[in-house]
Amino acid sequence: MTINERICTNVATEPISSALLANSREAAQNIADLFSRCKDDNLREGLFYVDNRQKVTYWNRTAEMITGIRSKQMLDQKWTPNLIDLRDRYGTLIKNNQCPVDIAMRTSEPTLVAASVTGRGGRKVAIDIHAIPVLDHEGQLYGAVVLFHDLSTQVDLEQQVLTLYAHATRDQLTGLANRTHFERTLAARVAEVQESGVNCSLIVTDIDFFKTINDDFGHHIGDQALMSFAKLVQQNTQVDDVVGRFGGEEFMVLCPEQDIDQAASRAEEIRKVLESTPLAVLNGKCLTASFGVSQINNTDSATSAFVKADQALLKAKETGRNKVVVYGNESSTTSSSAATPPLEDVSFNANWNLLKGTILACEELSTSSSIDMVLEKVKGFVVDFKAEIVTAQDQHLQMRIDKLPHEKSRRWGDRVAQLIVDFELRSTQQVKSDVATLIRVTIRPRRLRDRRRNNLPDRAEAVMREIRGYLMISHRNETEQRTIRPTNPDARY
């Protein structure tokens, strides 16, 4: 037998001593403990162990960082929620019998709860705490493993998201839904009415003579009056109602599952509350408001639904204010000259040189709505008629219309003559400081072609009727002829 064979034989056949085997097991155990401790101390979660007598036997580094309590202060302590000031999501100190550690050990079931602890410097830290009972195969309890995760970053992120959402959907002054959010909600409700035919109504309200408040008390007091008004309106609506601020002193209330009579009753209740509630910021004076109410039907768009309610509101303001007018019943009211003073003294100074071509129709109109409100109504007209904006200046808007929605070509390939519509806007101050807007609407053809000339006046008049309907305004002077032309109406510029 060779030397190598002898060495291999001796190595293979020589028995291992019990001392050497015990040392190997101890080394393996030490290595396993080292790996376990490395893993536990570098977890992102706080981790601690309690034995079957609920004494703390391990407290990892992350637990120290979250709570600010060192391991040597926690070891061998009997566990109670008071050790880390463990509180529920409402900030109430958790009792021993409500503690997830105690529940898990009593029920032998894992327990997870949302809570908070007091961290370093007294800072409140949001956590979720998960207690897991340790049982052998016979069900004997040895203690519990407890994990808790710092949710502060997540909570901060959620708070930031909520803050951003509030900024995107809420009016910063009154806290009501802002115009963008309200319009989205209105569009969704209109779609619901179109699909299922449920009842839904809309209230548009405007504070009477609000500019007088700003002039007499100042804009700061005016803002407080707006907040008080918003609060009174919201307090007198239902939970499902959506209350929004359209802009300035104009507000809207969307009333789901309410027909027009129910919405009108709601508006009347709000009106009575307003006129009978003295406001301290106004030295005990009460606000009044005008209301327009309409019901959304399955043929309405979001724009037409608003236009109907706004038309009723305009009638309420024209006939004395501090009243509720239901769309469709405007004829029952009487005109009030005090509500809309004559405007003959206001100079329009139209620039006819802007209006190139033959004039088909031109009307001067007036409204108590602001220029911004008029422009919003014009936007609705542009969308519904698929008009193309040609130019837009400070006080002049020009659009091109191919055809009316109901018009059809007589034969394939035939096209109707395009019309150019010009809006000239002026703002003026009326009696009682109410803002009024003057509008001059001029309609003319883009081009003249013999085979399309015959129906141009009729088409122009049809467009003018539609514009009056969208703007919901009266003529500047009912006694004057409606159509106004330049000195040489047949001239081509």
C-alpha cells in the first residue's frame, strides 16, 4: 500500500471525536445567530420579541430609530403599550387588553392594527403593528414576534395628494366645489340623466347688489360675506347636493334625484334663510339673492342645462331680485325698469372697419351679466355649433360657422355658404353699481356666390336667434329697429 493510500485510508476511517463535533455545532449555531441578528438589525421594520410572560427579549435597531428607545432600556421589560406610548388612529392610548401583542398571545392568531407611537423629540409616528404568536407543533405558546412599520412617509404622501386634490377641486375662499370640479360633476350627472332618465335639477344663484358691499365695506368684508353666504347655502342643502362657486358672487347647486318643483322649494328655503339671517360682518344687515332653477332632461348637454338655469336667474334679476324663477315659467314675471336701467347714454363706438364685407344682420344687446359670463356663454355656442375662432382680441371675437346643426346639404358635394360672426363687447356701470355688458353681434357671409345668396338673410337671422338664446339677453332698446347697418350697407370693404 502506498503512502497516499495509507493517508486516505486513515482520514476516511478515523472517527471524529465528540468534542470536535460539539465545537462544530456551536460554530454553526453562532453563524446562524450572526446571520439572523444581521438580518433583524437591518430590517426596515421595527422588530422585537416577547416571551410567554410578555417580557421583551429582543429589540432591533430600526425599533430604536422609530421610537427613540435604546435596546438596553427595553430588554427584560414587561411589555405594555405605555412603553412606547402606543395609541390608536384617533390618538387614544391603547389599553393592555386591546394591545395587538396581548390579543395575539391570548387568541393564538396574528393581529394587525393601525396605530401611532411617540418618536424622538415627541414626534408622533404613524405605524402599523403586526403581532405574530410563536407556537410549536403541539400549540404551546413561546411568545410573539412583533413587527411595526413606519408609515409617516406614506401618510405625508397621502396628505399631499389630498391637499393637491383639494386645491384642484375646491374654491380657495369658500371651500365649495370650484368651477372646474362642478362642471365635471354636472357633465357626469347629465350623462346619467341621458342613460337612465333619473331626475336631476340645477339651481344658479347670484348675490344681489354684491358690488355695493365691496364699495361700502371693502373687499375684505366682501370676502367674508361670500364665505357666510356659502356656509348658509351649504347648510340648507341635502347631503347629496353639490354646491359650487361659479365665480365672483355666483353660485350653483346641483340637486340629484330632485325634480324641478323640489329644487324650486329648496331654492325658496335658501332665499328665506338668507333674507332673515343678519350677518355680523355687515353690521347686522342681511344678504339677499336671486335664483334660477331648471330641470335637466335627456336632451340637455351640460352647457344647455346651465343656460336654462342662468336664463331663469336673469329673469329673476330683471324682475326685482330676491326671488326664485323656474325655467319655463318666466312669462309669469313682469319686467322691472329699476332692475335693468336703460343704456342709451353709453357710447358703443363700433369700429365698422373691422367688419369686412356685406352686413347681413347686426344687433346691439345688453345684459346684467359680466363680460366673463358672456364669454362663457359664447364658448358654449362655439362648442355646440362647431364654430371656428378666427380672431380673439380684448373686446372683439370673430368666428366662422359652416352650417347650423339642423342644416343638411341638398345634394352630395354641395356646401352651404360660411358665415362670419363678430362679437364686440363693452362693460358699463349701471344704477346700484350693477355690472352690465353691451354686445354688438354682426353677421356677414365669408364669400358671396350667386347660387348660395338667396338663403343668406334667413340663415343669418337663424344664427342671430340662436345667439340670443345662448346669451339670454334683451335688446338694448326695444323701441328701435333690431337690425343696425353702417352708413353704406351695400358697400364691400
